[in-house]
Amino acid sequence: MKKRLARLLCCLGLALLAALPCAAADQRVFDQAGLFTAQQAQQLESTIAELRTSTGMDWAILTVSDAGGKTSRQVADDFYDQNGLGTGSQHSGALFLIDMDNRQAYITTGGSTIDYLTDARQSEIFDKCASGLSSGDYAGAAGTFLSEAAGFVAQGVPSGQYQYNEDTGKVTRHRQLPGAGETALFAAAAAAVALVFRAGVSHGYSIKANAYVYPFLDRSKAAFSAKTDDLLGRSVTTRIIPRINSNGGGGGMGGGGGPVSTTHMSGGGQVHGGSGRGF
């Protein structure tokens, strides 16, 4: 009996140890500043777990009391990159930082989430989080971020959205993918065009065996002469988009003519969107 009990306890212990790495890997609330109660942190973890499943994107909350001399943008970007946050090859997701050292809240985005959380939408999120941040309800502010961000993802990428990289001036427009009905229509149209083209080619090559044969050996001749082409003129037009100096306080317009998601390159070499606001 004692041996069986010992074996059972041993098995349970091994099972718990095996589960620990998974639990640590799934952690998405990093309250380094100690702003949340255990219950609040658990509630945020549960909300994030649901969002990760429903959106296919990654979500995280980070609080710090010491930024280590970094800006809020650097803290958020570095933590995101160094902890392997984000889903897929593009590392899609978003992190909400409450920086008690710089007294700033910051949102950093990656991958496809950049297109959903545009500069204007981030500004709206900060508007909703302002009261919680100013009153010290930090868990409430974090929960507001999650709910507002999820709402924008549900709305989809806004029409005309584009990314503007403030480091290079590059403008990248978002391409809306066609729906299932449009895809079927395009496929049918492509098939019809292919059939018409094939019929035309087949008719052109359907020559009878006893058809007239052109006497090309008797009636053909070739004359070759030297000829060179000179490039007389060439015009190249370039346009430099002014760089927007931003330290994380908000996005800028890159001349794209639509909802903009301002991006930058992080210290880890990844493209991030993001903005911040003091509290």
C-alpha cells in the first residue's frame, strides 16, 4: 500500500513538473511593477487566453517600475522581441505597457495587428484607458485595452489603411483579400478566359494534312546589317517623404491618403507599430 502511494505521489509530482514549462510559456501578464492583485492578474490572463484563440493574434500586458534608462517604446519593443511574443512568421500581436518610471502607457504592435490597430484607433484606446490610468486603476486600464483592441480587430482593417515607416519613409498599402464569393467568381472568369484562349489556339493550329505548303526555300532571303541603339534621354523622378520625428507619442501621416499605421524598426530588427501617452 505504501509503495503504491509513493508511486502515485511520484507520478503526480512528475506531471506537475512537466506542466510548469507550459504554464510559463502561456504567461501573458508580466506585472513587474506589482500593480495587480493575484485575482486581477488571473482575470487578465483568462481574457488574453480567449483573445489569443478567437483572433489568432498574441496579446500581452507588461508593467515596469524601472525602465532602465530606456524610453517606453524601447521597453515595449525589446520585451516583445526578446520574449518571442507574436504569432506566425510575422509575429502578429500587441503588448500594452504601463511604464511607472516614464509615467507613460505604450502600445506596441507587430505583424498583421499593425494594420488593425491604426494610429487613430490607438488614440481612441488611450482615450478609454485614461481614467483608469490617472486614478490608479491599472488593472482596469489593461482590461479596457484588451476589450477595445478586440473590438477593433472584430471590425477588420479599415478601408484605405496603409503603413508608413517613419525610419525610411516607405508607404505600404494594405490589400484587402477577396471574400469566398469573389474568389469563386474570379476563378470562374479565369477558367472562361483560359477556355476561350485554348479554343483560339487550337483553331489556329488545326491545319489539314494536305494543306498548301509555302515554298520558303525559293521565296525567302535574309539581309543582316549592323545597328546600335543609343539611349538619348532618361528621366528619373524621386520623391523624399519627410521623416516624422516621434518618440512614441503618436503616429504621423506619410501622404498615403487613408488610415495610417506608423511603423518603425525596433532594436531587435523587427517592424513595429505603436504609440504612447503619458498619465
